[in-house]
Amino acid sequence: MRKKLAALALALVAVVTVSAQTKTVKASESKITWKGYKVTGSHEGTIDLKSGTLKFDGDKLTGGEFVVDMTTIGATDLEGDMKGKLDGHLKSADFFGTDTYKTAKLVITKVKSTGKNSYKVTGNLTIKKTTEPITFDMSVYGSKATATLKVDRSKYDVRYGSGSFFDGLGDKTIYDEFDLVVDLQF
């Protein structure tokens, strides 16, 4: 009887171990787009994913971790000198300081199913060595995952043009929140 129970327990452990998986995100096939807003309009662009993993229990998302290459941030709505100026400014200490802070990181800490293939995800987002919690919706279909995040840059010491820190900016005000749309392939 003991041998049968031990074999059954071992089989259960094997089933549990097999159902928990970590899947590597294909960084070169994934895409992150951003959009920032100001009083007089907006700008948008891309940032490259450096690496990432998603954790599953069976087909249910349970966690993940991502590293973004901040040195690749760039505008896609401008060309020529204007693009070069904005890209350089975004990489400068006024914004993301990519000479010092080359990467940003997101670690998923909690996942709650909100429907078939849909999740409410909470994680810790680190930008410029500052870590803050963030919550967003994520959908997973087959080998693809999508998420849309609203990030408050002022929480990460990205203050340039922020009406939260500077008075009298008028139409030069840049809003604190920016959007990230993430399309992952794994």
C-alpha cells in the first residue's frame, strides 16, 4: 500500500511540474510602441524589448519578467532633424537618461483571470532605478500576448515639461502619463 501511495504522490508531483512552464518571449518578433501627450498634440514611437519570459500553469498566465532596451527609444511620427532632436532629448537626462539607465524592467507579481484569455496583471515597473507598482490588462491567445499600460512618468523622476512639477508651462506642458502598447510573441 505504501509503495502505491508513494508512486501516486510521485505521479502527482510530475503532473504539477509539467503543467508549470516558463516561455521565452521572442524579442525580435515582439513590439512595444509608446505615445506621449502634450497640450499641443502628441508623439509616438517604439522601444525594443531586450528579453522576456511569461510563466504559465497549464494555459493560465501566472507571471513574467521583461527587460526593455531604453537606448532604442525613438519617435516614428517625425523624420530628419526633428526626429533626431526628439530621439536625443528622450535619451537625455531630461527624460530617460539612457547613458546611465540603459534598461527598464517589469516583473509581474500578481495575475488575476478576468475572463477567457484575459487577465488583470500587477507588477513592479523599474525606470531609472525607481520601482513602482503598476496594474494593466493583458490578453493571451496561443503564442501571442498583448497589453496596454498607462505609465505616470513623474513617478520615475522623468519631470521635463511636467505640469506636476513646473508652473507656467502653458502650451509647452507635457502630460505625465504616456501609453505603452505591447505585442509579444513567444
